[in-house]
Amino acid sequence: HGTHISGIIKNEFQKRIANSMSSPSVRLMILKYYSPLSTDSENILNTVRAINYATQMNVQIINYSGGGSSQFFKEYQAIEKASKKNILFVAAAGNNNSDTDSSKYYPANYALDNIISVAATDNNGELVSFSNYGRHSIDIAAPGKLIYSTLPHNSHGFMSGTSQATACITGVAAGLMAKNNLLKSQTILANLLASSKFNKSLKNKTK
């Protein structure tokens, strides 16, 4: 999953800066926080440790392709701390086909101005059947169905999810930052919306 996400971020970034005279680069810091052998409480504490470490290392964007229905105050505090250092936090909307205006999904639904929540579309810009949605809670949608990217052991393949859509937005946001002298995180969303396409089918599904 992480290998697939990393490839999407790098690819989207490279597409955005392809014609740039300065040839900026993107560096990825991969932080493993989840283990299927750990308890939920252990995994969420490791999530907090990973976010705090990324903040300590002065990253510019945190891609969070995960989440769940439960709030965790320490997680909120970690993202809030990142916000104070102008770190953008791009978060998956979730794959439950739920309206997150009422059925919350975290960390995407935390009320912090550095979070961009991302739903998933198909190649035609239509919301895919598994994607969460929310007129007031989802900022933007991006391709998340059958996305081709890197996999372990020097291979490639297709995966689907709001995780993939989130990685797409992270890559685009990194490109915008590189081309615009590191825009503030609160300004990135406006730039993303300005460069996106309006789709009538997403009305009342995203902001």
C-alpha cells in the first residue's frame, strides 16, 4: 500500500513540474505506523508518533492514506501542531460509501485548516461506489479507481481507494509548492480548486 502511494505522489509531482526551468525535486519520508499484529490503540499511538516525527523533521506535506471512525485527541493535537508549522495534511475520505457530514471519518474530518480531505473518482470524474462523500466535509475528489503505480519487489500494478486519490492530491500539492515558492498550506486548497474541473455529478458530494 505504501509503495503504491509513494509512486503516485512522485508521478503526479513530476507531471506538475515537467516544464519547470528550475527542475525542482521531491523527497519522500516513508513512516511506517501500522501493523496488523498490533492492537488498535498501539497503531493509533504509532500514528501520533509518526505525525510528530514528520513535524519535527519539518516536512512540508503529510500524506495520510488511512483513517477510521474514532476520534483520538492526541492525533488531533499532533495534526494541530503540524498546522502551526505550516504543514499541509492531505487525508483520505475513506472507503465506506458513507456521508461523512454525519458519519465522521478521521483524521480527514478534524476541523483543522491544514487538512485537505479527498474523495475518489473514476477516470470520468464520477464518484466511485466505495468512496465516502460529504457536501460540507470533503474538500475535493481525485482519481482513485484502478490506479497504476509502483509495488514491492520492483513491480507495478493497479489499486483502488481514497488512499490513491489522496496521493494524487499530495503530488499535485507538492508541485504547486515547488512552483510557487512553498505556498502556505491554507493557500494550497484554493490553488487546487482553481486548477480542478467542476463535475455536476459531485454536487452535494464534496465542497
